Amino acid sequence: MAQAEPAAARVTLPILDEAFKANPYPYYDALRRSWGPVVPIRLPSGVEAWLVVGHDWARALLADSRLCKQPPRLGGQATPPAYAPAHRLFEHLLMLDAPRHTQLRAVLARCFTPRRVAALGPHIEEIAACLIERIASCSGGDLIADLAMPLPYQVVCTLLGVPAHERPQLQAWLEALTMADFDEPARTVAIAQDFDDYFCALAQRKRAGDDDDLYADLVRACARGECAEDALPALGFLLLAAGHETTANLIGNGMHALLANDAWPRACADPASATRTIEELLRLDGALETATARYAGEAIDIAGVTIRAGETVFIGLAAANRDPARFERADQFDGTRAQASAHLAFGRGIHSCIGAGLARLEALVVFVALARQLPGLRLAQAPAALRWKPGLITRGLQALPVRC
């Protein structure tokens, strides 16, 4: 894979290249050396943007109110967004600015409480034990398809009060949306409408019942006038999608790092250190490559460059978490690292991941259960043979074959 050179006006980020996705970190190191902490990039789609690869600047900009989630209107016209599916389902928290974001986030936070998350612990343990037992009975399997994907999906469906018999259909729509090309808006919008119709119908059922789940609480909040009724489908969709794939990537990436770095035996020997291990795994190879797009609401002078009003900015979470200026031996796994929690894997500021506590709990349950039930777990393929999902935002394996 060619290293980045500062000769071109912009660096074309090779997000579709398998070698880059397998190990983007040397490329990010080269960008930092050649350009500094803020890099002018071009995506394969032709979108031009800035990529922040330095930890300190990434941390600052994640909480900088001058960066907006909606493209600003300049000269009476909106700046063309990096991607903009035309459907209200995608007008969720990750795509909103204050004051609407502030209102909806507060409503969600009142419903999505630490107590509600903690109460899911026994359910998560039950699901994990069952899925791991199936892997053990087959003397191995694919940790992504057999564990990392189904566990958080079942958990988030339980959280939302989605009946078991309806979950396969929602999963099929999620997979179809993942495969949809956003350059084909009709297909994307059709899938979005299916989700919209479903969450509207689910809200209607919750109104008529006395369910004690998160989505029922959100429906009741709307009935009290705390948020608009038309916000419900987007909230439900965001929780379903974000609470599924990112946690799956955290589990898959984490187990890959432990197995590929010969750290699994040590992790099994000391399950009490699992909480600290998870923070180091989030830093080393988290579930997101970058944060979702932001737009400069005004000119921003940063690290010797000027980001002009309206320009697109991506915060490189993966790059920032391996910045050697912030972390010693940044490319090495260290389960005892004292500063691992300084990572940015869950973002920062008003758009930080509201489900971070649940993701941590799911990962903790899975890693401890795997250490207890499958201490002899090992990779069934060489790390170099594994394939990673293409794209800019998420970072995750397509499969992780193991033997036990």
C-alpha cells in the first residue's frame, strides 16, 4: 500500500482498498508526518473534506460548536452534504444540531438510564452463554456471525420492546440498507419507509399497552409533549442500527486483537481486569473509523490551516486513538495501560455515544463468558487472511473464524 505524500493538493483516502482497511494505522501515521494533525482529503466518491488525525485536535473538535451536523446555508444555498438520504428516518440525533438535538437527546437520556442498562445484565449473560455454547458444540465457528452480531441485535430489540417474531424482518431491512448504494436514492428511501412504517405501527401498539421498554417510554414522553410524534421512527431506527453494528464491531475487533496479539491467555487468566482491557481495545481498534460528517459553520483556524465555512470535516477516531503524541507505544496492545480511557472511540461532546454504557456492558459479559467457557479459543485463519468491511465510518471484520 502506497504511503501518503504531500505533493498532491488532496489525499485520496483509499477507504475501499482491502489493504488499507486491514491496517490503516501506518497510513494515518504517514499522514500525520506529512501533513500534521489535519489533512485535506478526497473520498472515492469525489467528496472533498478534512480528516483530523491528531488526538488533541480531534478531542477539541468533537466538542466544538462551530462544527455542525447540518450543512450551513451560505449565500442563500445549502452546502452540498457528504451524503444526504432524503427521508425523515435519517434526521436522527447524529444528524441534528441544537436546539432540536438538545431536546431529543434529553428525552432519550431520561428513558435510556444507567438503571435500565444494568437491568439488562442477566439477559445479556443468558444470550451470551447460549451463543457461546453453540460455538463450543461445533468446536468453533465465526465469532462475528455466531456471536458478535446476534447478541447486540437481540439485546437492542429487547431494549426497544420489539417482539421476537418481528426481529428477522427488521434484520433483513438492516442488511438491505447496509447493501444499498446511497447513489440509488429510490432504493434507500424505500427501505427507510419500511422502517418508518414499522416504528409508527410499533408506537401505536405501545400507546394501547402498558409495556415497560425503552420505546414505550419514548412514546409516553411524546404523549406528554416532550418531543414531536414524528421523531419516534428516527429515534427507534437510530437505536436499532447504532446499538447493533457498533457493538458487534467492538466485540469482533476486540477478540481479534486479543487473539492476534497472543493476549487471550492473559485475559482468561485475569477476568477481573476485563474492564480495563475493554478500554484498551476501544483505543487500539474501536468500532468506528471516523465520526459521522460535520460541517464548518464558520471559518476555523486549526493547526496552521483554515477550514472554510461550509467545508466537510471528518474526525478520525481510529487515527486519533493511535496518535503517538498522546499514547506511548500506540500500536501495541497493553491491557494495563493507565491512560487507555482517554480514547475517543465513543466520541465526545453533545454527539457522544449515548449507548456507550450498554456497549461496554455487552462487551464485558461476552469477554468474561468466552474466557470462562472457551479459554482455548484460537484463530482459525491467519490475521492477514481476514477481510474487513469497506467504507469510511465503521470499522469491523466481515468474519472471524475460530477454533476451540
